[in-house]
Amino acid sequence: MTAAVLAVGSQVRFEDRSWTVVMLEGARARLVDSDNSTATVLVNYLFAAPDFELVGAPRRHVPPFGLLEELPVQARERAEAWERHVREVETGLPVPGQGGVPRAEFDPAQRTVAEREEAKAAELTAAGQPTSAVTVRRMRAVTARRGCGG
């Protein structure tokens, strides 16, 4: 039996609205709705709300609270940078909920995942971080399984 888990990317119903969880930090969840309105809610309050519902299965597991804070600064910054790169490959935008238009090479409506992985590898390599599309694909898989701290 698999229990539902609140995670970044989860869809929830709360206060008669549909929200996407875009950040989990400590005991707080940052939510964004379809109008790009944001709410920061204590997770305990969210779970206790009478109209709360976790919609569908989450895309990834919630990392243990404080996991990233325990890492050395350089490792944490690298993990957070990779999380932004992975999000851009997957969604077209490096930071969900901030609106904007995806760059053409990362637009899911115009490019396949493989093309977006190739574009990210080329971008990182040009910026001085030699990377292959296989590495981008591996980082996507690790992030999906273990979250940002993976």
C-alpha cells in the first residue's frame, strides 16, 4: 500500500481553490494557484483544514525536513542549482509560480524532453560546467526519486 505524500509539485484543494505546492520549507508549504496567487501555510494547518485534499499522486517524495540545511554550503548551492535546471527542463521555467514565458529551447510545447535535456547540457557546458544530456537525464531521475537533496 502506498500512502500519499505532500511534495513539491503536488496538487491540493484548500479553501475552495486548487493549488500547486511549489516549496516546502520547515513546517511551511508555499502554494500557488492558477491565478499565480500565493499562500504560505503551516503544513499542520493545511492538513487539519476540513476542505483539504491531496489530489492525485505526488511526483516526488518530501525530503526530510532540514536535510539541505545540514549540507555544506557549496553542496547545498549545487543541489539547489540542479533543482532549478531540472525544473526548467521539465516545465520550461526554473522557478514555478513566477509566471513568465519559457525560453524557446525549454518550451515543452515546442521541444521534446530529449531536446530540452540536450539544450540544458549545451547551456551548462557553454557556462563552463561540462555536462552531457545523459547527466541531465540522470539528475532528473534522482530528483524525481529523492527530491532536491538527492
